[in-house]
Amino acid sequence: MRKVRINARFIFLLLLLGGLAFREVSLELRPSFLRPGLHLFAYVGNTGDGTLTAVDLVKLSAVSTIAVGAGPSGLRAHPTRNEVWGLSSAGGYAWVLDTNTNGIVAKIPVGSEPYALDFSRDGRHAYVAASGSNAIVAIDCATRQIVARGSAGRRPWIARVAPSGKIVVVSNRDDSSISILDATSLASLAVVPVAKQPEQLAILPDSSKVFVTSGAANLISAVDLKQNVLLANLSLGGAAGDLIMKPDGGELYIPSADAHGLLIVNTLTNEVGDFLLLGMSPASGAFSIPDQRLYITDSASGHVIPIAIDVRQAGRPIPVGQNPRTCLLTPGGDILLVVDVASNDLAVIRAKTSALITLIPVGGRPRDVAIKVF
């Protein structure tokens, strides 16, 4: 029988080259801003089972499933603390997750049917609209105590803090109005009529204006926050799926499933200035500051569409799953995360190459996602 000679040096060289190749691939996938000791996690709210899935975005795997209560919604990473906050819409409370332990450290009753949460820019306060209680509450994030209560209209849907930090704007779904409240006391400053069933809010960076979607008409309302008056109801030609503000405030991007495209609003003139035909059912989006690229999910086709927004050019669609909805970019814009409500997974996309890295299983009917570096 012929003997097979094994070249030890050749085997060692192959192993060395394989190790170096693995290291280079790992570094290529690793977000550019990370340094030793930093962690990058995504937290996905699963409405089907009342849980939160913690995903390590460096190891690209789910590491923990945390019970948070029925109807998790409004996930937000705290801007200064190692915490992720969210709401149990069925339980009527805000919950606080410690990202160091992946444990729930507080549950704060806020009123019935809360859906959205917002932080002040300095992270000192959280604001919640309780739709079933017609109430707005301000929470001290350090003590986790409610420090102010206010009233808005009927079924307050979303409360957003203006970038100035001085006012809170609330959409009142059953009153066809928005309430403008003092951010410290939550005292009412003004009520402005808008289009029917107002829902989502987008406030300009200089806090001078807010745009409000309608749940009952193909309109978006523009409201002057200096004079507290309605400026215009803009016709969209389709229902708004999301509001994505360009960081400089010059344009507002509105994906619309009815219109099968992206509407672009000039925020200075309050006019729909452009339209891009995109796909079957554009749903939501995320804006990448480094490369001025907009990513839009198409829930019907199972794609994400990258758009070079300055030249109004759509790129090659990225296949991600069955029904992609919410999407979010990591700090620095390296990685795009896409939540799929039908296939119950989180798509991880390398933004630079528009390439799908992996699909990570999460819980049932995922909806919201938050990202935290700690």
C-alpha cells in the first residue's frame, strides 16, 4: 500500500491562512466605531409572545429572551444610560431593561393603552401618551418616578419632545388635533386642528414646525410651532407609512404603500416636491448620514430598497424575507437591521455593500427594534 506523506509545514500554513482570512472577514463585518470592551446589541420587541429578544450584533446571534408584558411597543434606547425602555400597551406600564444584565429593573404604571415613548435630548425625562386614559406623563429616568401629568385630547396617540426641549407635541387621534404642552409642567399651551385621525409626528430640528400624518385621509398636516397654527394640509395621493426626516430638516421622506413609492416633501415650502416609484408596498425607512442614502422596506415584495437620495436613484433591491417592516441603522451607518413580522427574524445587512449578512430568529410577530452601544 502506498503511503501518503503529510507535509506538516503545508498544513500549518493552510491553518494560518484560514485563521487570517477568518479574522479579516470578522473585522470586515465588525462595525467601524467599535473598540475592545464595547458591546453592540439590538433589542427586538415581539408582539406575539410579549418578549424582548436581545441580539449580539458582533457575534450575530440572539443571546437572551426577556419577558416584558403583553403588547410590547415603543422601544427606545436611552440616550445616556445603559438601558432600553419600552411599553406594555396591554399592561399600561413602561418597563426598563438594564442592558448590562438583560433584566427588567422597573415597571412604571403610566395609564391604559400606551403605544409610544420619547426621551428628552438630555435623557433626564421620558414622555408617554396613554391613549386609553387621555393622559400624558413625564417620568424622571433616574428615579423612575412620574414627575408631571398632563391632559391632551381624546385618544392621545404619540407624544414627541421638540429638539428644543421646551415643548411636547401630542397627536390626538379622536379629536383631529394636536396638543402642544410645556415640557416641564405638561401644562397645555395650545391645541391646533389638523387632518382626521392624526398619528405620526415629525418635528424639524429647529423646532419651528411639525408634520402630522392622518390615519383617515391621504393627507399630511404642517403646523407652525412658533405661532401654533395650521399651515397646510398636503395631499399625498396615498396613506403615509412612515415619516423620515432628513437630518438637516430640509426634506421629509414618506413611503406610501397606496402610492407604491416615496413622496418627498420640501419642509420649507410645505409642498410635495418629488416622487419616486419604488415597489409594491413601501412601509418604513432609515436614513444613513455618512453616504446620504435612504433605505425603504417593501413589505409585499420582501425587499429593502437603497436610494441615493441626492440624485433620486434607487439601487438594486436587497432580499430580506417575507414581510419586512421596521428598519434601523447602527451608529455610523455600518449595519442595517430589518424586522420581519412574518418570518419572525431580524435581517442584518452590511450597508456599504448592500449585502445580507445573516437572518437571526427572534420571537413571534416582531415589530419594534432598538440599538444600544455600551
